[in-house]
Amino acid sequence: MNRVMLTGVRPSGNLTLGNYLGAIKNFVDRQESYKSYIFIADLHAVTSYKEPNFLKESVYNCIAMYLACGVDENKTIIFKQSDVLEHGTFGFIMTFQTKMGELSRMTQFKAKSQGCGKEGVDTGLFVYPTLMVADILLYNTDIVPVGKDQQQHVELTRDLAERFNKRYGNTLNMPDVYVDVIGNKILNLQNPAEKMNKSDDGNNKGTIFLMDDLNVARKKIMSSVTDNYNKVHFDEDLQPGISNLMSILAKITGETFESIEKRYEGKGYGDFKKEVADVVCSLLENIQERFKKYNNKELLDKILFNGANDARIDASETLNRVRKSMGLN
Ligand code: TYM
């Protein structure tokens, strides 16, 4: 039987170079070796208010972007989370297997809820990981390619699968996280202490969007924050900005850090940044060219319709098994 790979992205704005290098590229590179599912986590997007038309457009944009990045609709099941109702029901069930303490310890929850006080925190933000647990377990997933920031959620998934199986008998498949050593946390170009996010505080100067105008993207890289060591060297603590650019270059080209360091021995940051900009711009140009082909709502609706039909078959089989194990059938 084929092993299963699954990942998802929240449609909450334009996709970034971080999304691509941390998750989508790893998925695309492996889609032929697995039974593959990629979905749009639109229920996760509405844990905070999204203007409905903005959300709809973001979903289309996100699927067209998956395809432009190389997800193959003939090899991968592409669907929208809210089209497969089993996600909601199973997410609800998995919330009951979870302790408040476990959810309180999630780093992403702690970071995002900072400053609201306990009273002001949306419960959606709090239970967000248990829906993610359901997303993964519904498809008997073996491997989940994600960036470093989502690793803890996949580890929670493993804990909950184990707890469920102990309580109710062997029902759920145990997934593994796949976080690549290179590019698992692409940093903000203006503030390398922060992750590159879909939105940042500095007019998005620190974030490369896959749809960025090439001149804008080039400018962002050329003006990225580095250091005074004047040495192209990988050291995430001492030289986070340069190490980030090295990760971007290495992840796209496959070159090792040692080889990059060697090539830039005795050279300044200007030449190095220019090469990173060239490589990133050529990647974006390619993606943007393909995006034009897929930016067609009729085509995307068809892909989503077929994807949801396929996904539903697998998800309902798991949910039926879960209900049977729990005595809910
Ligand atoms: P989201 O939409 O925040 O991010 C999508 C994917 O991109 C990765 N990522 C990054 N990787 C490296 N560097 C960065 N700067 C960077 N920014 C984002 C994320 O780690 C993620 O893999 N909860 C998830 C979506 C989700 C999901 C799932 C993923 C819902 N259910 C089930 C996998 C399996 C999220 O909000 O990702």
C-alpha cells in the first residue's frame, strides 16, 4: 500500500518564500513517491475574522499558487478543508482527547495570544491545533512536510493518536513530521530575529511574496539586514541575516553551505546578495509565469470539486472507523 503524505496552508494572504521553501517545495519534490494530499486550510483561516470575499479570493489564489509551484493535479489530491465536513466532526472529537495544558503549551498559541489576556483570547486560536490533528489523522498520513513553526502541532498529533489508540484500540495511523534541515525557518529580511510571515510590521519589506514584482523582490534582498563580520559564513546565532540568505540559496539550488562559503571567501556581501537575488527572482519568474496559466476559476473549481470528492471517501472511512471504535456508530 502507498504511504501517505499530506500538508496544508492557511489562505490568509499571498504565499511567501517561507511557505514555499519550508513546506511546499518539500511536498512537490516528493509527491510522486506517496499518495499525496494538499489542502487549503480555510477553516483554520477563520479562527480570526476574514472578510468573506477576501477569503474566497485567497482560496483561489492559494490553489493556483500550489499548481504554479509544481503541485500536480494528476498526482495529488487538492482540496479545500471546509468542503470535507469530516474535518469539523473529527476535530471536535479530538478536542475531547486533549488537555487544556497541552494546548496552552503550544508555542504558536502563546505567541499569538500574547497581550490579549486570558479573557480576550479566541477559543478558535486555542483549539486550532486539534483541528490540525484531525486534518492529519483523517487520511492515515505517514508524513507531514511542514516548517519548524508547525512541528509542535504534528508532535501533538502523535501524542493524541497514541492516546486515542490506547483508549479505544488501534484505530489511527501514527504520522511523522518532515522538517528539512535547510530552510525550515526562513527569517524576516529586515528583522532576522523573526520568522518571515505573510504580514510583517515593516511594510512587508522583510517578506518575499511569491507574487512580488521581480524588482521589488530584488530590492528586498539587496537591502536585507546583515552584520559587520563581512564574511559569508553559516552561523545562525552570530550571523542570522547572512545565514538566512545562505539557507535560501542552498534550499533553491541544492548547493552546500561549505561550497557557498568557499566561493565567497574574501568577497563582500554585495556580490553574495546579488546572487541570492538572481536565484530568487528566477524562481519567482518561473512561478509567476505558471500562475498565469492556472489563474482560471473554472479550472480551479473543477480541481477543488474532484479533490473534495476523492478526499471525502478517505476521510469518511477513517471517521467511520473512529465512530465504531468509540461506540458512536
Ligand atoms: P501556515 O499557513 O502558517 O504555513 C504554511 C506552511 O509554511 C510553513 N512556513 C514556513 N516555513 C519556513 N519558513 C517560514 N518563514 C515559514 N512560514 C510558514 C509552515 O510551517 C507551514 O508548513 N496550521 C498550518 C496549516 C495546516 C496544516 C494542517 C499543515 C492546517 N492543518 C495539517 C500541515 C498539516 C498553518 O497555519 O500553516
